[in-house]
Amino acid sequence: MAASVQVIEAHLKDRGIKKDKDVVELYLAKQNLSECVELTRFKYLRCLWLNKNKLREITCLDNNFQLAELYLQNNQLTDIYGALQHLTSLQVLMLHNNQLTKLDKVVKEFNKMQCLRTLNLFNNPVAQEPDYRLYVIHSVPSIELLDRQEVLKGEKEASKKIYDQEQEKIRETVAFGRRSEGPPNLFYPGKEQQLTKFDTRDLGNSFLRDSPLYASEEDASNARRLKKSVTLYTTFDWSKIPRIEERRQADTVFDSPEIITHVYR
């Protein structure tokens, strides 16, 4: 602790800062620190650099609620559980090049960070877990830049199909537009549709004159239906695939989702 106190005091002296309330940025990087003194005194701290030290845990940010940027990369962190979840104003969080494990616990720290836009977790054991990137994108919807790569719209949609299956089923049921509420004259009264009458003598070699006669209206309707083009609509059946929590806790390999194809004319 004494080492971090000396570093902080030297930093403030170099910048000519005498009052704690005037500290909005604090640069403590590359100081070979294995622990850091509590920073509660700096209530208006917005940016903090603690990267390139030897920190194994974070216990110095209990009351720094205004932090917007936090740089913790290149340390020896193995767990951040309970250390960052109260920092709801964070917009930039750098945690790469550490030893973080258990992806679900790590991501849980970000649940309340609705302003978080930039996040780095690469070069951690958690980044090697299955579906790591899609899981983080789903768990932190506000993310725009993950591991130095822009989060694409397609990645967000893919994450929803895997981790938000119930909502995806609802979306698929309305994928073809809104439900019909009646014939056109119900919405446009007074504008009755006028049927066009044709005189077959004036149409020459046309469909109306040359089409064969059918025994019944049902036969004619079936013949017309068979001439229409076929539309295929394919979906994945996610209902038989276990959720992410079950997949992470089980040792067995699960099958891919069943493909269901609907045919329309």
C-alpha cells in the first residue's frame, strides 16, 4: 500500500493538484504495484490507469462511481467478481492480458453497465471458451467495440438466436407482416372494387378463351394453385437445444439444432 501512496502523491505533485476534488484523472501505470490503496478520496475520478502492474485483485474502487474509463490490462488478475459491478458509468474497460477465468462470472460484472461501449478481454482464458464473443455481445447489449473489433449487426442477431430463443420464436411468427384485419372495403368505405368484365370475343388467343373447362370450382382452384411458384421458409428448432448455462455445466456434446422447412404456394 505504501508504494501506491507514494506514487499517487508524486503524481499529484507533478501536476500541481492540491485538492482531492480536483482529481479527475490518475495515472498509476508501469509502477510495479502488487496492490493499490483505496481511492475513495477521489470522488470525481473519471479516468484511471492501473495497467502494466502486478495486481492480482481490485479492491480500491469501492466508491469511485463516476469512473468512465478504467485501464487494467497487463496485470495478473484472476478474478474481478464483486469489484466492478457498481461502476455503472463505465464506458471503456480494458482487461486484456490477464488471467481471468469463468466467463459467466466475469460477464455478470457488466450487467448494470448500460453505458459500456468498449471492452477488451482478449488474451484471457475466458476468451477461449465456446461461443465467447456471441455470449459477451448478448450479455452486454451496449457494446460497440469488443476486443478491438466492431460488433456487427449480424453478430447481435446470431447471439439473440442462441441466447434469447423465446423472443426469437415470437419474432418468427410475425416475420411475414401484420395480420389481415378484413377486406379493403372495410378500411376504404365507399370505394367498392369494380370487377372488370371481359368479352372473350375481343381477347383473341388469350388465357380466358384457351384455358380448359373444369368440372367444378374446386378443380379450377387446385389447377391454378399448382401453377404458382413455391416458397420455401427454413427455420432452426432451438427448443431441443439446452441453454447456455446447461451447456457450460455439462461435459457431453450436443447436436446441432434441427432444420425445419415450410413450403408455401
